[in-house]
Amino acid sequence: MPTESDQPTRQRVAQSILVNGPSTAAALAERLRLTPAAVRRHLDQLLADGAVEQRDPRPVGSRGRGRPAKVFALTEHGRDLFDQQYDDLATEALRFLAETGGAEAVKAFADRRATFIERRFPEVQAAHPEASPAQVLAMVFSDEGYAAAVRELPVVGEQLCQQHCPVSHVAHEFPQLCEAETEAISRVLGTHVQRLATIAHGDGVCTTCIPDAGINKKEQVS
């Protein structure tokens, strides 16, 4: 049986998967400076609790000999452990807003909520002049509980990846929240961006494609 002293470490294991995405036991052990045996013990309990699941790793390059190590990913139940409280209340409030004010009222609320992006972007950018615009966005979103990071893409630009969405349950019913965030990202960057996936719609991570600035200028000229 797990003890209370196990819980903080188990939360660290789950938090590491949340922030860094699906991970092998070896990667978790190295990242958290724990022994592989300790990590596996916590993973076994998280599996038993339904908080994580095992997956086959995505193929990258040529596969060598031997069976690739399984990766561990958070389940919807596992994400629930990190979600903000009162999701049901927030959903009910938006339903009431939709019934009394219509779709425009919901959109106005979503737009107002997304103002944190445009409000925080300039000050974070000023504090981190060495960071790219996408990296600044990742900092802004991470401060709001989205566990965001940037992935560079060959030729086309970058992807803003959000491993966690604190409003995913509400956004599942009211996608206007996701749409307002995407529009705000476009405004602060001054370029069109595209949402490729969202946690609210069942994807493992929210991903937004941010085109390279040079490519965007070429498209405008042509």
C-alpha cells in the first residue's frame, strides 16, 4: 500500500510527464534524479490508479535492435488531478450565459479571458529579449498553468505545445475559449497561426503552428 510519504514523489513523477510529455521510465529517473526502481514503483501505482497509461513510442529515425522502451502518458483522469477546481460551476455559468446572452455573449467572455496573452506578452518579451516570440508565448501560457513549450519544425517554423490546459473540460463544450486564444496569439505575433490539435477535443497536447517570419513575409509579397 502506498504511504503518505510516497505521495509528493508520485506527484513529481506525474508533473514531469505533464510538463515534458510522454516519457520512458529511464528518462523520468534521470530527470527527477531517482533510481529506476523507485520510478517504476511510482509508475506502477499511477497505472493502478488510472492516472497514466503505457504507449508505444513514436518512431524516430531508424530503429535499432531490441524492443523500444514504452512511454508513460497521462490519462484524462491523470490530467484531472491538475485541473482547477469548479469546472462544473464554470460550465454551468457559461451555459447560463449562452442561454441568456446567446453565442455573442460567450464569445465576448472568451475574448476577454484571452486578454492575458496580449497583456502579458510585451512585459515577458521585455524581460527575456533573448527569447523568440514563440518562446515568450510559452512562458506566458506556462505562467497561466498550461505547461507550454516550443518545438522547432524544419522549414515551416515552430510549434507552441501545451501539455496541459486548465480549462480543457469547459473548452470541450465551449470551443470559443480555444478560438479566442488562437486569435490573440495571431494578434501578438502579427501573423496567421493555426491550431492543429487541442486537449479539449481529445488530443494529447494542444499544438499551434507558428510559421517562420521569413516565410510569412514571402507569402505576403507573392
